[in-house]
Amino acid sequence: MARYIGPKSKIARKFGEPIFGPDKVLSKKNYAPGMHGNNRRRKTSEYGIMLAEKQKAKYTYGVLEKQFRNVFKKADSAPGITGEVLLQNLESRLDNIVYRLGIAPTRAAARQLVSHCHIVVDGKVCNIPSRFIKPGEIIGVRERSKSLEVIENALAGVNHSKYSWLEWDEASKSGKFLNVPERAEIPENIKEQLIVELYSK
């Protein structure tokens, strides 16, 4: 499975946001990476701003270029506002939902759990992180994986009422995808309209 394996702290500093989760390096160096990162005054072009927004969305959700373009095409052909549908599609991915449910501390960890067959969808093992989950489907931890330390640590102290479109059952360590979230419910700081404009050029 292709994924980004480069330096995450540099990417987070580039955007000035802890897009991979809490980042200690970002708090120490809150400027762009590179030897001139603290002195850069160059004005970013309109295209550069739109491109940066797309890159931020890609890194946030852990999606590579070809995957991201395919998700955008799906959003563009669907009814509704393209930018909002794009984010809703990204939020509906299995790896993202595993992360949102608190089963994994990061999206990267969620992808690993899915790839290693620790996650079930409607009772059946699914090892495809990019699978789109439909409303009503139940995502849970495989029975023999429930005692894994990484999962127990991730679930400890998680606020499962944080996202209104997800419902958690502590007894079965599973969550139900109730509905596709509205844009206002998605907490990511992404200007999706800029991404739409970029692909429209």
C-alpha cells in the first residue's frame, strides 16, 4: 500500500499546523523548514496558495496524488457542492473513521491497523484503508485484536461523543457510521473551495 513515509515534522511546519497530530517539533520551530525558513518573505502566488491547500488536504488524510484526484473526480460528479462532497468522501474512508472513533491515535496508525486485519466492517475483516463506508455500517475491532496494547491505549480516555455522525459501543468496541457529516461538523482547517478552483484550471 503506497503511503507518505517522509519527515512529518517538516510538512507540519511548512503549513504551520500539526496536521499529523500533536507535534512537539512544530511547537519548538513554528516556521517553515529549511535554512531560510525563518526569514522567508516571498509572496505566494494565487496558484501556489491553491496548490498548498490541496497538499495540506492530501497530507492530513494521508492520501497520495492519484488517490486524491480520484476522490475529487468522484466528488465532482456527485450532486452537491464539490468541495464539501470532497471532504465528506475523505471523512468516509475506513482509515479516517477508525481514527475518528479513537481506535487509533493517528490516521497513519489507523491505516496500519486496517492493513494488518485488526478491523472489521459489519463483522467481516477489511484490510482496505481507502474503502468508503456507508451510513449504517459498523466498524469494530477484530475479536482477537481487542487486547492489543496500541488499541487499548488509544481508546483510553477518548471522548466518543465528539463526533455526532459516529456512535460508539464500548462493550463491543465498535462504532456505527450514522451519516455523512455536514461541512460544519468536519473540524479540519481546509479551504476546500481553493482545491476545487485548482482542479478547474
